[in-house]
Amino acid sequence: MSDYEPQPGIPLGPEQKAVADRILAGLVADRGAPSLDHYRRVYATQGLPWPGDEQIRRLYPVADTAFSR
């Protein structure tokens, strides 16, 4: 989660990043992480090119199945 960026190319400052990492970790612990299919749908909905599975796994928490714990 250390490479989390809310928007590609616009990194957060250190304090904002620490808060975002804590929030994200709490959500993943509580609800599980999205699957790659979820991320693909979001990228497609936003009209963004798919950066590839490995890039998504590097940037965001990913579950092997949808919202698994």
C-alpha cells in the first residue's frame, strides 16, 4: 500500500498518505479487498486504459476473489 495514489501522477503528501494508508488498511481488514475484475470495471467505467494486472497489484490491495477475507 505504500505506492497508493488517489489519481495517477498526483501523489499525496506524507501526512495525507499515512492517513489514506490507515483508512485503506482498515477497510480491507473489515470488508476485504476488491478483485481485479472490480478494478477493471472501474477503469472501464472511467474510460481509462487498463494498466495491467501487475501494476494494479503493485498500487492497490487485490483479493484473489471478490471481497474475500
